[in-house]
Amino acid sequence: MKETKRKGFNFFRSYFDVYNELENAEDKVAFIDALLDRQFMGVKPTELKGMAKFAYISQTNSIDSQIKGYNDKAKQLGNPLLGVN
């Protein structure tokens, strides 16, 4: 199991809409895995290909904004930051 201190994030309708536009299960799983790993672990995806990569890139602004918001709050509370080793 992957460990994280983050307890949640906003799952925007745009994530759902993009997910539903993906035609095959492989792309859907790759997109959701990348989204969850980024939100909970702070890990930017490097292995995405094709439509899953396109779907993720289309949501990068809102994903990165949420990570920044979490990290800003975590600094204030003295909690671990996402994407920082």
C-alpha cells in the first residue's frame, strides 16, 4: 500500500468528463492512476502514453493548483509536502 499523509482532494467534474471520453479501460486506468498518484503522492507521471497522456495534460492546471494549495497549507501546519523528498 502506498503511504500518504494527505486525506483527500477535490475530484472535479472535468476529471470525470475526461475519464468518460477515454475509450478503453487501459487508458482510463492509466489516467486515474496518474491523477491519484499526483494528488496523494506528489508524483508527476512520466510513463503516460497516447490518450491517457492527453487526458492528464488537459487537467494539469487544476491538478497542479490543488497540489500547490495543499503544499502551501502543509507548510503552515508543519506537515510533509507532496512531491518533495
